[in-house]
Amino acid sequence: MLAALCCGDALAQTVLPIDPNEVIVCPATSDSETPPAFNEPGCNTVTAAEIDPQNKALWLKAKLELPDQVLKNDQPYAIYVYAKTSSRVFFNGHYLGQNGTPSLSANKEFAGLMDTSFYLPPDLIKQNHNELVLQLSSHHGFLQLKTPIHFIGLGSYALQASSIWQDNWLSLIPLGALIMGTLYFAVSSFTPYRRQSHLLFFLMALFAASQLLAELSRPLFSYTYPMHDVRLLLIVSFAMGFGCSLWVYNVRKFAERHKALWIGGGIALTLATVLLVTGFDTKTSTAILMPALLSTLLIAYRLTQQRSLTLWLFLLVYGLLSAAIQLSLGRFHDSLFYYLISLVLGFLFVQQAQELSKEQARRKTEEQQVAKLQLKLDQLQQKQQPHKLKISSAGKVEWVSTDSLVYCKAAGDYTELFFSDQKSILYSGNLKELENQLPSTFLRVHRSYVVNTDCIAALEKSTSQQNTAASTGFLLMNNGEQVPVSRRILPMVRSALG
């Protein structure tokens, strides 16, 4: 938000901070709403960065030098106070308003908004030298921030509303991607295959999306300054959650032994580093930096044992991520973070998808091999001990051996059975009922045909005259007859027959 106020090209000419080098600060001695003379004992001249109303009440006086174009411009202006404090504001000796109620004691103070503005009547603005006086107090926060004052100065009255979407709409793109990733991996984590990997992807996307939402909460929603401490803790916690999930994923993927030790040591080192560094921006960046660096070192170590293109790709990605964080350590949690995290998650997802595709192809090959072996075993068993089929036809029941049954053809609610001796029988049941009674050596090759694989002489391709929408080939049976094979089942039949 501060970056938007100070650095936005379209708005820079309407943003003027107080003189940062000549700020007079006096401790408040009572709850009087009248500004002091600023020459009492205890008053000091400080820089704007040294203003600190946390756990106390104070008055400050600052200069605001305004160029001539501000007076010539017809647009309305406001005094902006972006700070962890309640405030009362005076401009050139005139009272503008208050944000919350500043006071000497916590029980009398009403917490103000973290970001607020006060309309500035045009007739109060003077050319060049102007004086801004504020009464500040901040008793309700539970974190001691190094810089509780983010911005005090003059800006266009419409600045706050216009800067919200101008500087944050780009963050909605990675937010949408992260939310979609969260939903996708949430569903994927319920599948039995690679459940732990999908759960880690879900956690990484969830933590990154939650962190971005917490970052966007300040420009998009008004909240009292004590909530700013909660927001900072949430941002660091979400960053820590993402970093730890990333580290666990990489340990499970690249560490060969002592995975629990790797995971525990990395998380402990990350937590200790986050607690030691100062500044919540730096803490947020460090919570991602340490796991990224540790992952880079782990992959580099693995490369000394095994050379592969995949390892080099992972090393490059984590190396670039670590470098990007270090080059922008104090502001890495801005939009840059979310675009990089979305790209990293996208890279991990692509790698996961490629591995899944290879493993599924390998499993399919293994299943085909097992199916062929099982078919051979079933054929051998069928020859040694033929399966008997109970047939009810023409009011009598007879048992026939399935090793002489060549194929079965659907005939409405009945089924025609064709045998190797050119004999045929009408079975009083549909093809599906019959198929459930036949041994596994029988294969469904068409919606209307089931064949005995022991009786197949050849698989032939249909000619243009024979080809229909439902068939692209036929089986030549050992009794000389042809059985069509449907287009959908043809690859399975070809695979089963080897």
C-alpha cells in the first residue's frame, strides 16, 4: 500500500509525505485535545522513521512543503495517516478530525483504523510551508513493530480508492490460479494413488492462497490497527506453512535415507531463522528462502550421486527461486512472490503429471503382461479340466464342455452357441448372463459376440466393403467362421492375443 502511495507513476504527483528530517515529538501529559507549544521539556526532533506511539501517547509536529501546482490544481486533497495508531489531526492550526480516540491510557483509547484519510478544505492549504500536528497513541497492539508509522502526508482525496485496484488487480491472477490449485489438489488428495504428494500440493496451494488473501486484506478492507498484528502473524505463519510443505515434498522426493531427520532438521532450522531475523517482511521472505535453499542443497547433493536432467531442472528452479528472494528480501511478499510461487507450483505439477503418466504406462504394460499370463494359465487349465456349461433348451437340460464352444452370438433375449463340430444351440438367456458363467478364456469382442480365445485362428483387418461403423476387424475362428470385432474393443483384443 505504501509503495502504491509513494511510487505509482500515475499518482506520484499527488502524494507528498511530511518532511522526514524535521519532526518534533512531545510526550502527551494529559488527554487534552489542544496541541502543546512543542517547546516543553521532553520534546525532541526526530526523523519520520523514528516516530513510535506504541504503548504511549505523543504529539508530533511536522512540515509539509507543497509545490505551487497543488494550489493551482482544482482536485480535492486529504491528509493520509497509514499507521498502527489512533490519531487526532490538525492542519495549519485547524482541526480536521480523528481516527479512533487517542489517549494516555489503554482503557480510554478507542483503536482507530490502520489506514485512514481526513478531508482537507482547500482554503487551509498554503503555498510552500504548511504545518501538520497529530496526537497519536497505540495501546492495543500486542506486537512491537520497528516501523509502526507507514505514511503520513497529503494526497488526492480519491487516491485511496483508485490505488486499490490499480496496484492490486494483478495479484488476483495468481490468486485465482492458487485457489484453483487448492481445489484440484484437495480432490486429488482423496484418491488412493500418490495421496501424500497430492496432500502436500494441496497444502502448498492453500498456504500460498491464504497468504495472498491476507496481503490483500489491507488495501481491500478497513480494519482497526490491532488487527494489523494478527494479519502480520497470519502472513508469516502461512509463509512458514508453505515453506515447510515444500521442504517435506522435496525430502520425500529426493532424500534416500533418514527422511524424518531431514524433515525435522529443516523445519527446525527454518523456524529458528525466522525467529532470529527482524522485520515481518524479512521474516515472511525467510520462511520461504530457507526451505528453498535447503532444497537446492539437497538436490545438489543428490546430483553428486546421480546425474539426470530432472534433477538439473529442479536445481535450476529452486536456485532461481532462492536468488529471487535474496535479491528482494524486504519486499518479496509483494506480487512477485505469488507469481513465482504459482510458477513453481506449476512446474512441480507438470513434473508430477509426467511421472504419473510414465508410471501409468508402466502399470498398464505390467497389467497387460499379467493378463496374458493369466490367459495362458486359464487356457492350460481349460484343456486339462474343461469347464462344463449347463444348457436349458427345448425343455431339456444338458451339460456341454466349453472347450468345444467356439463363440456365442446374441439373439434378442436368447443366445446362439456355435460349436467346433458345426453344431449350434439356442441358450435361453441373454449374452450378458451367459458371459458371467463362462471361464476367463472367453473374451467379449463385440456388443453381440463372445469368443473362445482357444478357437481363434487369426485377427484380420476388415476390407472397405466389410468395414462398418461398429467394426474395424474380424476374428477368423478355427471352424472357418468370421466374428466381427468392434472398433472400441479392437486394441484390447489385439493386446490380449499378443
